Amino acid sequence: MSVTVVQTSGSYQDLKRILTYFLDQNEPGVGSRFADAFDETLKSIADNPELGIPWDSEEKRLENVRVKLVQGFEKYLVFYRVLRDGVHILRIFHGHQDIENIL
């Protein structure tokens, strides 16, 4: 049974930034594939929210945050939190970013 997926403004901005990057690199096909892969990843999270890997952090504010790879784009990570009203997609990052400091 799927749960509701809620995208935060931060995740929308991240997705926009990533897609703009692919367009700027003259890779609209890659951007389109990324958008499709991201949608599939969200469906997977909705179907099995507990399968995401718990994010290991000593920061109290990052408690109960999980992470899942974007299918087919394994360098991109979706960070989310499972709450009563559904799954909240917090951010989307490339694995080389300083995630701990910007999450």
C-alpha cells in the first residue's frame, strides 16, 4: 500500500537545479531520463518507505532521515522522512556535495 509523498520546496528547488544543469550541459535527454527515474524512485519510496537507508548523523535535526538512490542515477540521493501524514521528500543531492552541512 502506497503512502502519500509530499515534496518540500527544497526538493523542488533541487530538482529544478539538477534539470537545469542537464539542459545547460546540452543533455536534455539525460534530464528527461533523470526526471523519469526520479518519479520512479518516488513511487518506490511511497510503496516501501522503510527500505531507505537511515542517514547516519549525530545532528538531532537529521533524526529519522532516510536516503534512497535515484534509480539509474546512483550518484544522486533522495533524502526523506517518514511521518504520520506520509513521506516528506526533503532534498535531492549529488553524492559529492557537502550533504551534512547543507541538509
